[in-house]
Amino acid sequence: MDLTKLKRHYGLNRLLLVGFLLLLFVAGTIPGYLSGKWEWMQPPSVHRLKQIKQIQHRGVELSNWETLQGKKLLISGQKWFRQDVRRSQRDAEGVSRDGQQAIIMFMVQNGPMDRPQVEWTDINGYWRWKSDSERQLEFTVTAQDIARSRSSEVEGENQVDRNRNQNGNRDETVEVTARFFRTWTPSQTYAAIQWYAWPEGGSPNPSDWFWRDLGAQVRGDRVPWVAVSAILPIEPLGDLERSRADAEALGKDIQAALIAHSFRGSE
């Protein structure tokens, strides 16, 4: 077919995207072909998968929160871990939220072939809730947030080492976008947040993880992920926006803990 007709029919931007993806495919597969090893038959291993899988047995240690109970769940054939927590002190901004409770549910990547799929539908079936007012919640996790979450791992360090660990890369930031919506059961109304967390960010959309993981595979690497669903009790059918700050604070604590203890940290 004539190239001019192709440009007119599909659009130049779409053709450029297809060409770029084809280039990635060729760059990633030719070395495997020459060596006799096909990447899609044996994808690269997932770094720290052993540590990530521990979440389904004991949850995550959260800065500023104490765990009230943990429970393993099987939902639609998938292993989840439910972690009931309570805020135990002031947050990073100095706001006292003592006694505030939340329920967090995690589903982790169990192998190199696992990928995010329909986890949010499974959660809806577990809670049997109704929901509305869905929107986005965006928050930023800083190097200081990660260092605070990691602080429990460095209790035995001297002050110089502790300061070095706390400061680290001060400019590092991790951007996360989550689903944010109001949901309710016959007995309680909640503010809910959901996203797939990975070391450099997070999103509720599986496709956002897919493109990042595809680029990592071309480099012989992978992007690990953990599905997170968390709820905070609010007033019956209360205004969701009044819970935005609390939901953001909880989301930051969860993402920082995942980075500090599961995606990174000591082996």
C-alpha cells in the first residue's frame, strides 16, 4: 500500500507509535533469537520476588500505624492479605489522627508470568458494596517518606549511618495515581483507594504497568507490582472530598512502606 495513503488513513502519530513498538520488539527479540533463548518463553526474573511474596503472609509494616490483625483470604481463586490497622501517632505534617482505623488488602505478584488483571472486580465481590463518586487521587511519595518507613530497619545503626540513610537521594519522588471513591455496605460508609504499586510509581490501570514492564523487559529487567485496596470509615454517605487528606496520607504510608520493605531494602 502507498505510504501516503497509510499516513492519511491511520495518522502519522499512530504510525510512529507502531514503528517505535516494532523497533522495541526487534531490539528485544533478535539477541534472544541469535542465542536460542526467546524472551517471551522465559521472561526475566522479578527482582526481590521472595520479599514481595512475604506480604501475602504478614502484610506490610507501616510507619505511624499499628496492625490490629492480619488475615489470609482467598478471593476468586486469588490469594489476598487483609491488614486491619490503626493510626498510632501524628503524621508527617503534625496532624493528630490517633485512633483512626483502616482496612488494607494486598495481592502480590507470585511469579514472572503474573500481571494485573481484574482485581478490583474481585474486591467488589468480596465486600458486596455499592459505590459512587469515583475520581482520581494523586499523591507524591518523597525520599523522606521512604526513609521514615525504613527507619525501623536501622534502629541499630549509629547516628552517622542513620542520617545517611534518612537523607539518601533527597530529590527522589514517586508519583502515584489511585482510584478514589465512596462505597458503602448496610452498616458502614467508606472512602476507598485502589492502585497497583510498583517501585517508581503506581496506577489503578493495568496498562500503565504493562508498558513500563515491557520497556523493562527490553533491558532484561522487570517491574514488580502489588495490588492495593484500602478503605477508611467515614460518616454515613458523607462527603468524599472531606476524606481526601486522610486517604492521601494512608496511600503515601502504604507506597512508602512497599518501596522501603518489599521493592527495595536489604535482601
